[in-house]
Amino acid sequence: MSAPANRPIGGSDIAASEFTQLRDLLYRESGIVLPESKISLMVSRLNKRLRHLQLPDFGAYFRYIEADQSGEELREMVAAMTTNVTSFFRESHHFTQAAQTILPPLLERVKAGKSRLRIWSAGCSTGEEPYSIAITLLELCPEAARYDIKILATDIDPHALSRARTGNYPAGLTKGLSDARAHKFFDPIEINGNSAWRARAELRNLITFEALNLHQNWPMRGPFDLIFCRNVVIYFDETTRSQLWQRFAHILTPEGWLFTGHSERLDAAAMRHFALDGITAYRRHGAHNQACPIAADATPRAMPRAMSRATCTPDAPQSSTNHITRGYAP
Ligand SMILES: C[S@@+](CC[C@H](N)C(=O)[O-])C[C@H]1O[C@@H](n2cnc3c(N)ncnc32)[C@H](O)[C@@H]1O
């Protein structure tokens, strides 16, 4: 049974009605589903925002977001609620499969000037995933900079993206990165007296980091040869997941690849477009033979008034949409 609407719940100082309001806002904006069992998570994450804004309670915080026409606090709320856990070469079988079977023929075509190569890390968090993709590419093709090869890395969380853009990783946060790869692709640096690694320019130059909410308009037209969307949709509901998989199908090249996280599976509707070909690796069917069921800017559900404005984050200047469109148009 739910708690009375005005009573604090979960041993916290948030009323049930306030939790519901903020949870619904989070869902409508990001697709992230927060069960009641995560009340204390919400309280601990958003308490920092309350303190920062000097607001007395979560009701006042909800009203503040509603009144904020810039959409900035809505973005801050979503960012605070995202889970950014990641690591280099996480679920390494995808990188092995890409290096051994998928990328070599694609790179041959690129080197022969017959095509370009576009890879999208959707939900890239602090960058470990796109940097791992860039390392994989450079190991196969050290002269990648000479060719039309680009990695787009996007996330809804502007703070994670800011960290990703620096390419700086404290020495203790390089899980999955071997010593050999660290020395080959990163420079040892110091940050506030602590040792860290900085991604070399050859890695950083392959990647464009941009803020993008997967549930809003995708300004880039693609097509992409590979999409990594791993450990992102686990926080979404089934309908939202299925719609996203199908949108990916329509922005992939014929026979392009979609990699998902270890606990994420395509449903029957999405599998009309894909065949499983590896561990959580899906290959699109050769031709776009089905009418696209989802418009490019479809959202999984109606967006309330305040929601539809939060496409670009403070970190993503006004020009970012054009930037994505420029770099990733056919
Ligand atoms: C757990 S991390 C996964 C990082 C990486 N893909 C990996 O597998 O290691 C999930 C990321 O998805 C992002 N995310 C959640 N909802 C999103 C949305 N609606 N649009 C874009 N990114 C989203 C979060 O900000 C977070 O950085």
C-alpha cells in the first residue's frame, strides 16, 4: 500500500506525493523508471540540489523545476539521477568481435575510399566506452586519422560528458585498461598532485562528445555502421526500450551492428529488424524493407510543457545540433 500523499516515506524527508511528482518528471524526461524502493537514492542524490539552491523541501524543489523556463534544473535533476558506472573495455567480447570480424572489412572499404566509418556510443557516460572503441580502431588502423572515420559519443548527463571530453582518468579509475594500452594511448599526468592518465590527441580526435537525450530528436541522420548502447536501457520500461531499438535499426547501415548490455535483449518487435550474431550483438537485416514505425524525433510518451525544451545542455552550446548534423549527415 502506498503512503499517504503528504506524509514522508521511506524513512526520508520526502512526501509520497513529492516522490511521485519527481519520479514522473524523471521518467517523462529521460525514460528512467525509478521504483519506490529507490526513494532513498532519490533523496540522497537530490538533497545536494536542494542544498545548492537553498530550498526547504522537495515540494519547493519540484515547483522550482516547473518554474524554470530554461530547463536547466530539469537537466540537473536528471543528471543527478543517472547511473554512470562504466569502465574501459567493459564487456570485452564486443571489442574482440569488432576487432576480429566486424571492423577489418569495414576498414578495408574505408581505406579504399569506398565508404566512411561511423560509430555511435549512445549513453557514453564518462567516456571509457568511446575511448575503448577508439583504441580498438587505432590498434587495427594506426593511420585512422587519414580516413573518414568518426565516433560520436552522446549522453544525457552534461557532467559525465565534461569529464569524458577532458580524456583525463585518475590512475585508480582505469579499470579494464591494460598497462600496455595505457602507455601506448595515454600520457601520464598529475591532477592535484595525484597521478592520472590523459588520452592522447590521436584518440581524442576520433571522438565527438555531444549532449543528447535518446528520447528526443536525433539531429544526426547517420547512417551508423556500429551502435553501442550498453547498460543504458536497463533503467527504461519495456515500451521505451522497444521503441529505442527500432529507432536504432533505422539509423544503422544495412547490416550494421547494435551492441547492448549483458542484461539487455531485443524484444520480438525489434527483432524484426535484427538477427542475433554474438553475445548481445545484433546485426541489422540487409535492407530497409519495413516502413519506419517511429519518427526520428518520436518520444516514448507525450511530453509535458516543461519537458520539450531540454535538448541541449549548458555543456552543449547552441551550435551542437548543427555540429552533430554536420559530422554525421550522409
Ligand atoms: C551505466 S552508464 C553506461 C555507460 C556505458 N555505455 C557502459 O556500458 O559502460 C548509463 C548511461 O546512460 C545515460 N542515460 C540514461 N538515460 C539516458 C537518456 N535518456 N539519453 C541519453 N543517455 C542516457 C546515463 O547518463 C549514463 O551515463
